[in-house]
Amino acid sequence: MSLSLIITEPENSFSFPFFSFKKQNKDISTKTLRPRETDREMGRAPCCDKANVKRGPWSPEEDAKLKDYIEKQGTGGNWIALPHKAGLRRCGKSCRLRWLNYLRPNIRHGDFTEEEDNIIYSLFASIGSRWSVIAAHLQGRTDNDIKNYWNTKLKKKLIATMAPPPHHHLAIATSSSSASPSSSSHYNMINSLLPYNPSTNQLLTPHQGIMMTMMGQQQQLFYQEDMGNLVNSPNRNNLIMSHQEDNQEQSTNKGIMLLSDVRSGSSTTSTVTRVKMEHRDHDDHHHHHEEDERSMTSVVMEDYGMEEIKQLISSSCTSSNNSLWFDENKTEDKFMLYY
DNA sequence: AAGCAGGGCAACCGCGAGAAT
DNA sequence: TATTCTCGCGGTTGCCCTGCT
């Protein structure tokens, strides 16, 4: 049994509908040359003279000064120099924050509508806590506002309206099944959860899925199985896909299929990974799955590109229990099939 | 009325990334 | 190419207000 699942990842970020994360730059060879390290060693000069700048709440006079200056002169593309020019004893970052979150025109505060709630739910489910992106979808709202609203109200609202998950959870970790490990990135997502509603034996909608993610409970163990690699080359436009004959009961045949691309020169390698769920209180299932993993066979599907694979899987989603999610915000050829 | 606890929110902090030099 | 500067982001902090005892 493997609790880790590695997804090949060609870009710098990766998001699932229920959690997202940024790829951290762990390249030691370049990291040692990064400005951050150099700055730290040398003692980075602060962006402003902390001793001579005012901190804390803004007074109406300061607000007026800042607003007046920006409306007349603009920011000039330099927030650091702005407070001096505007006659303010404030840090440039503080000015920027004040302007963006409070003073700029058409800002709205408080009284989030039901529609806005739903947008936040939906976007949080698909991209996670990228508040600036979420804010971009809500006219007049700032990322700070949404973040505060989420942390203080929406989260509680969700918890209050949804029952805690009784039995099932999906703990997902990353693992690699890539045929080209040199181009792979490994992500550790052990604490993340995938959506699944045990009472209906179905995966959850994005809205519902947030709840599971937020609960932070991992009462169940799940495992992943490798489904092999898809190889899609312009020169050899075949797909080689390992698959497994699944003769398990329908009730256990629930999970998530992850497809992701790794481009290497003219060819693209796509990793296919299926994550399945199991009942912790049924260890027999657990062993049964392990046996199944060994019975993988290979087939060749001619003339399928990534788009065709998507369509193929899409067209196979005839059951209402299935859903296919593409990452609308990313450009990678990556999607998930819930089944 | 005073003290305390919790919630809400504005502001701060530190970091990564990209632009500029 | 290496270094520095600046911006923008998300997480965190801390103040203030409100309600409860």
C-alpha cells in the first residue's frame, strides 16, 4: 500500500478543486544566489525608516492627504517614494494597503450578498485561498475584505450548515509515476482532503467539498494506484495506458483520476493516477486493492492527444455520479475525473 | 459598573516573484 | 549574469467593540 501519490507538474503552480498550492523554489543551487538570501546575510535595508514612520490606524487627515495626492498625481508607480511626496509619515507599503483596501474609488465594505457568498464558495473550492483572484471576481471587494469575511463568517457559516463527515475522508499525498522523473516535481499534500460524501457514496460538489477540506479531519486512510503513463508524441502519436480491470464492487469503485502533462522537447508525457477511497474499518478491502494493483495490463490507444483523452473521459461520464473538472485558471493540460 | 472573553477587522509582516540596474 | 529594488500576496497580529457574567 502506498500513501503517497506523485503528480508530474510542468508549471510553477498546481491547484486542485479543494486545495491549491504554489510550488516553492527549493532549488538550492539557485536559491543561494537569490536576493532574499543575500539580503538576509547583509541585513536588508528596510523599505522605510521604521523609527520615523507612523503606524497604526489612519487618521482622516492622513486619508485625505493620500487620497488627494493619488487622485491628482497618481501613484507614480513607486509606492516607496509616494508618502514622502504626499507629505505623509507612513511606510509606502502602508500607503498602498490603505489606498487599495479603503480609499480607492468604488470600494464596498460589509454586507456580502448571497450571490457573493456563492462566488466565494465556488472560487475557494476551485483555487483555494487566493484572495486576490477571488476579489477580482467581486466588484468593489478587496482581497483583505474577503479574507476577513471568510475567516470570520463564511467558514463558520459552512460549518454550521453542514454536518461533519462521519466516516470517509480522502487523504491525498503526491507520488510519482512519471516515466521522466527528471522533469517531475513532487508535492506533498498529505494533509489535504478530497471531497466525498459517504452518506450518498458520491463525491461532493465544489461547494460541499470545501467543508471537507476545512474540517481538517483525517479519519480514513486511502490509497492511490498508479495507472501508468500516457505518452503522446507528435512523432509517435500513440497513447500507452496501463489500466486495471476493476471487478470490485461499485461502492468501492470511487475515486479520483488525475492527469497531468510533462512536456519534454517535442513529446509530452502524461501521468495518469487514480486515487481511490477505502473504508478504514474494512481492512479486507485494503488488501484486496493491493492485489488488484499487481494485475495491471497495458493497452495502446492510437491517435489520441490530450484533448482526445479529455473528450474520451468526458464522454464516459454518463453517470450522474461522474464529474469532470478542468482547471480553468491554469493552462496546463490537467484535469480530474471524479467517478 | 467593572472585568473578561470572543469576534471583527484594519493594519502589519515576511516572503516570492519579477523588474530594474 | 548577478544583484538590488519594488510590488503584491497571504498569513498573522493586535486593537477595538460588543456581549456576557
